[in-house]
Amino acid sequence: MTTPLRVARAESGVVTATLTRPERKNAINSELFEALRVCFDEVARRSEDRVLVLTGAGDAFCGGADLTDFGGDAGNQHPLEMMRDINECCLALHQVPVPVIAKVNGVAVGAGLNLALGCDLIVASDRASFCQIYTRRGISIDFGGAWLLPRLVGLHKAKELALLADRIPADEALRIGLVNRVLPHAELDAAVTEWAERLAAGPPIALRMTKRLLTHSLDTTLRESLDAEAMTVAVNGATEDMKEAMRAFREKREPRFQGR
């Protein structure tokens, strides 16, 4: 039985989730939305999982939601019920506590683009392109795009991307701050692997807390953010990982973090 999502776990703690519908540009049908949600929930629960890499099979990252699926088998499902399932998948992605890297190997369109934008880091091939395609299909933005875009590129640029629905190349996505890095296609795998392994070798508790602080920073006051920083510093100060970091510094070696 084929699965729309292939999940592989390395001993280092790097989890790679690959969308496997290349014949449909990895467009997300109802089965794939559910598989992604399950994957995100599992990574959130498993202490062994330290980094999640999202990518697509073939020559695409993700072509968005599969509208043929939702117009067919899901035709008896109320639109709000359908959106509830999609939203639960989106929330599960944003609640993954470990670093998440999007490896964008080709087109990222609609919900596929917002799937990438929901990750913490985006590394793109120079063959990649990006599009908030919704208005071309007569629908409005979803999968967190309306929340994400203004935070990433500013309100007016977000409106341009969403209202005009133009496709932009990888170098333009880098220029406006939509992605972290653009690389020649042949270098993409190695670069993402290097970042993922670095993060997997890092201090899990500190990384999770740093991600949480940054994610919530735009929704808190300075005072609230400072209070949260103080609490997380106090927690990290009592961990074995911080003690190991200090020992490694004195001994001039790389630390070995255990997540405790």
C-alpha cells in the first residue's frame, strides 16, 4: 500500500518527511493532510526526534491542496468541516517544538507555500518558485498564510503576494525575506543535511525554548518577553546540558548534549 508521506528517522535525531505524490506535484489531498498532522504530532511527542525536515518527492515541494480531491470524494463534507481538518494540520505544524526545516526543491504553491512558511527555516533550490495562487482559483488564502505573510514580509508586500497571486522565483523570495537561503539545486541536499545535523547535535531543551520565545515574540509585550526569557534561562541553567557545555568549553571540545 502506498503512502502519501514517507517518514524516515536517523540515529542522529533528524526526521525527514517527504511528500510522495510526485505525479500531482505533491498536492495535498485529505489523506496527506491527515498523514502530515500525525507526523507533526508524533515528532512533538518523541524526545528522540530533534529536527524535522520537510520536502517533496520529484521536482516539486508541494503544489498546494489537491482541489480535485476536495471536489470529489470530499464533496459530501461541509466546507467548514473540511477546513477544520486542514486547520488542525496547520496548528500541529506550528506546535512542533523542535526546529523544522523546509527543503524546497521545486514549486511551492498555495497551501504548499504556507506549509513551507510554517517551518522555522527554509532552504530553497534555485529551481524553486513560490506562489500564493488562491485568487487565481477563485478562493481565499488558507493554511495560516494570512497570519504568516504579514509577519514575514510586511503587510503591503503580503497583500501584493496574496491579491495578485504572481509566481516569484527563488532569488526574489530570498530578497523579500520569504526564505533563508537559495542554493544551486545540486547543493540543496548537502546544505539541508548540514543544518539538520548541526541542530540535532545542539542542546534540545535550549533549542526548543529559543524557538518558543521567538515564535511568541510578536504576540507579547517587551515585559512579557523579558519575563519569559528569565524563566527559560533559569530552567536551562539547571540542566545537565548547560553543565556539559561549560565542561566542553573548559576542555576545548565539542559538547555532547543529551536533552536533560
